[in-house]
Amino acid sequence: MNKSALLLFIFHIFLSGVYSQNKRDYKWVMGSSFEGIEGGNIIDFDNNRSIDTGFLAFAMAENCVNICDKNGKLLMYSNGCAIADRTHSIMQNGDSINYGKAWQDFCPYKYSVGYPVTQNSLILPDPGNYDENGNQLKNGYYLLHKRTELLFHPYLHTWCPGVSYSYVDMNGNNGIGRVTKKNNLIFQTKSLTQGYMTACKHANGKDWWIVQIEQDTNIFFKILLTKDSIMVVDSQNIGNFKFYRDNNLGQAVFTPDGSKWVAFNSKEKAIILDFDRTTGELYNLRQVNPQDSGQFVGVAVSPNSRFAYLSAMTDLYQIDLWADDIQASLTHIAHIDYFPDPYFISTFSLAQLGPDCKIYIVNGGTNNYLHVINKPNEKGEACDFKQHSFYLPNRNYNGSLPNFPHFRMDEAEVCDSTLTSIFGELVLLRRDIKVWPNPSSGVFNIELPDVGAGKLVVSNISGQMVYERDVSNIINKEQIDISHYPSGRYNVEFWPEKVKDRVFYGGQVVKN
């Protein structure tokens, strides 16, 4: 095999790896379902972050989860009150999730925005779906959730008596899904913190660890989900602090490599613990305290697992998890710019690493924008943080942001930075452009849409522009020559001069 053929073979192996990535988080379901007012926002990372604005089965607010199949097809979503299927209807037997006093107070109303707890649910695929040889045995999913208790005398006090699960069989109801087990208690304790529901893949690459904290104590419970069971297997007393009952506004995540558990809230500040994916042991406690901030509400970690971003309502911070002195690495990234949007000032709240290697931060209130950290692997201001830079057609109620684990933890890449167009953060819809021959020697043709003049651009997968041309409105076909550039995958994009509804046209070509 000659050198060129070998490189081409390796390149095709690389492409197959990229395209076979686990896409369970490639759609983000957010927003409302208020008929006559507004619909939802479904961000599709498999289609250049295009947004479907149809009506949802119910509103999604701070308790917000969904999951796709391995190919990125939406399966279900939940707001903590019910489970919806992909047709945006309540799934069979999917009503009355977390049924109790809080459900009765917040869920059964037309304009309900869901169960009133942040990061209180999570959907995980059943580890028993496939056998050792990759043959599919079943098609099940666990929705993990916590019921909240409310006590109003002498003051409002909330707590969770345990962790429950509901099980969805996606083979049920002709493949739309059916809930076969509902509100099943995994374990019960005197009082768990609300929220902080996150999970990490076991070192075996199949099972899942779920960490939960007992309220007003320093006790951490470790739940293990396997093909045979879901149960508490261990607990630890860690450090000399307590997760107090008024600490329910916060967020916890594992790093993308699974080596650390990180949480952020208003009492304990940022908490960093090393994590053993084989045993579930948490150890090496460190705390970081940004002295000049108030309410702390969100955290996300860069794809390389080095930098954690602390979203503190009015300020955004970065810490270096690889530093010997993490407190000394604390760097202030931004203060809110008081952008009105249009009813609430744009603040910083929950955060989530996207499939495109960017970190998205929601506003604490109700508005039409997300903040974006474009280069989270970079230190300090080089992370390229842009406030209110990603537009949502429908308002995002109460800081809605889906809660996902890192599904690609054991894959070569935890995310794919080539998913996003190089033309900024306000792209809403990409339409396909015809490219042929594909693969090509570097000389290929494209068929342009009949939308008038515009700019034609070709860029490599790192976002570097290799071809640019202004196209008149009388040319509908174009031949492009990039044969003098290296073999690889290239983005082809056409941007109409008169962009309507933020539409652009794009495709990809493989150069041999």
C-alpha cells in the first residue's frame, strides 16, 4: 500500500469514527408549549444547530431532560412532571412522574412550567440494551428523578426523601415508547439535597455511577446502574462541610474524562473531588471561593477536562483543575452587561457542554438568548466568551437547559468542533447544498440556490477559510478547485446577501 493510499485509509477510518459518535445529546429540548403564546426550541446539533420551534407536549423549565438514540433521533423528554414521546404527546403511562404534594402544586395546570427543581432528573440508557458482541437485546431507558417535599411552617423548607426511577420501553406502543415502571424508589433516606443529579460511566464503559448528597450532612451516596439492577452500593463522609438545605440552587457535573466531580453553589462555593470510575470512590477534596460574587448557580467543564467554568449569576469565572493551587488559578472571565432581553436582564445560570465543543449558559430568567463559551479549552479570555450570542426564536422559560451526562466519555473525542458554522453564533437554520463529485480530487461542483447574490466560502474542519468568492445572482452553478490543499473534510457554505430568517446553505466535501 503506497503512502497516499495509507493516508486515505486512515482518513476514512477517522471519518467513520467521527460519524459513529454517540449522538444521544444531539438535540436539546427547551422552552414552552403555551398554545397561542409560544412554542418550544429544539436545537439540532446534527444540523448546524438549526432550531425547531414547534409546540411541545408541555413546558420545559429548570427541570429539563431529554435523550436521543445513538443516531441523534429524539426519543423522549421530561420536565419532571411527565414524560413525552417524540410525537410531542404524553407517553403511554408517562403522566404523574414524582407524584405528591409538589406535583399537585406545580404540575397539573395549563401554564405549568414543570417540576420546580433544578437538575433534578436524568435519562440514561439501560446498560442491558446490548450484549457483549453488540447485539441489541432490548431498548430501555431509565429516567432518574427525585420527589420534593414541601413544608411551609414556620418557613418554606424543601427536601427529597430519596431517589426514584421510571423505566421506558422504547419497543412499546409501536416504537414510540411506553413507561412500564413508574416512581419506583431506589433508596430512601431522611433528606437528600434537591438537584445535583449527574452521572458518570463506569470504567467498564457500560454501567453508570450516580452521586447524590444527603442534606445538612457531608454524606455522599453512590448509586450503580448495571444491566441487572440499580441500587446504592456505597456512601462516604467527605470533608468538614455540609450541603445545607438552602443550597438547592446549584449544579454538579463530572469532567468529560470522568476523573473529577465538580459542584457549585452559594454555600460551599466550588467543590472539586477526584473520582475513581472503577470503585466509585470520591477523594482529594478541594474548594474554591470567588469572594466577590453572590448567588452561584452553574458549572460546566471544558472538553479536555482542564477548565471548569463557574456561572455565578452576575459573573463568570474559570478555574484550572490541573493546577496545584486551584484557588490561585481562579480567573474572572466576564461580568453581565445588563442586556435587556426584553423583560429581564441577561444573567448567567446553568451551563452545559454541547456536542460541538462549546459551553452554553442560560439566563436565570425568561428570554431569547444563550451565552456561549466558544473555545472552552483555552485559558483566560482566550476562551472567547460571548454574552447573549445564540438566539432562540421562542423565549426560554426559567433558565431551561437539558441535563446530560457525558455519553462519549470513552470515545476518541468527547465532542465534535466541526459541527458549528464558522460564521458566528446567530445561525438558526442550514439548508443542504448539492456538492458533486463527492469524494473528489479537490475539483468539485456545487449547485447554488436561486436566492440572489451571496458569498461562497470553503473552510477546513478547523474553521480556516481556504476559498472565498462573491457570487452574482445570475450564477446557479459553480466549480471550485481546492486540489492544492491537503486531503480531508471541508465545509462548503453559501450565505445569501439578503439573508432571510437567518438561513444559509451548506454541505461537506471529502477531498481525496
